[in-house]
Amino acid sequence: MALIGWILSFIALFAGLALRQDMPIGGSAMLSNLLILLALLCCPMIWREKPLGISRSQRVVAALILVLCAPLVLLLAA
């Protein structure tokens, strides 16, 4: 499970940084921030214990919300 977290964390981080560098559309700054937040939520090193009282299920739900809101952000940016 930690390997999946690392893979998702690196994918989201690099996608957020690449989108921040290119900025092709109007809402890309917001989408870039969401991807960087997703990278933070997926990083197993930061969330090994339960800091701030956030459990694993709450992080999974927050990550799903961020992923599923991406098309909405793109629609609002257009």
C-alpha cells in the first residue's frame, strides 16, 4: 500500500509542477494546487502516524474528492 502511495504522490506532484509551469488554461493554477495537495495527501512518509487526527479513510476520501473535482475545475475554467 505504501508503494501505491509513493507512486500516486510522485505522479500528482510532477503533474502539478508541470501544470504550474505551463499554465495552458485559465483554471490551471487551481488545478495545480489541487494536484499538489493530492501529492501531500498520498505521501506515506508524512502520514505514517496519525498527525492532526486524520485517519487513513479520511485521507482516501479527500484524495477521491480532489481527483473527482478535477473535471469540474476544468469546466469552470473554460
